[in-house]
Amino acid sequence: MKKATEEWFESAESDLLLIHEIHSNENLTHMVAFHAQQAVEKAFKALIEEFDLGFIKTHSLEMLYNIIRDKILIKPDLKESSRFYSFALEIVEAAKKSCDKA
């Protein structure tokens, strides 16, 4: 795995760790949602880096997913909103496994 890919995954995992720490605090729901989106975005960008799929400056999960959909091991429901942490964790782990198979 490329060093830059590893750095994207480390950053995504930091977002997941933060989510794990704050998810039970009702006052921080918006932060959970934000960091879940960030973790997924970073996992997608890790795949783009690992597979040399170019550079795209966007925060759109749908746009990023369309670039990596043939590389990731699962087909996520990008409209998912009720289980942010589980969703983000699932994406990050699947993206890492996809890089390991490269």
C-alpha cells in the first residue's frame, strides 16, 4: 500500500475513533454525522490514490464512489443516515481490504 494511501486511512480511522468517543452525546450528533462523512470521503480518496485514479477536489461521496465503485468490495447505500458510525466503519474497512487485494 502506498504511503499516501496509508495516510488517508489513518486520517479516516481518526475520524472513526472520534465518532466512537462522542456518539452517545446527543449534543454532538452533528459532529458524528460530519466525521462519518469525512471518514468515508477519506477512505474513497485512499482508493483513488492507491489505484491511481486521478485527483478530484470534491466532498461528494456519490461522485467519489462513482470513481472507485469497481475497486471497493461492497456496494454502500450512500443515502444511509441512521447508523453513521457503522456505515463509516464498513466503508473504511472495505476500502482497506480493496487495497490489500491490489
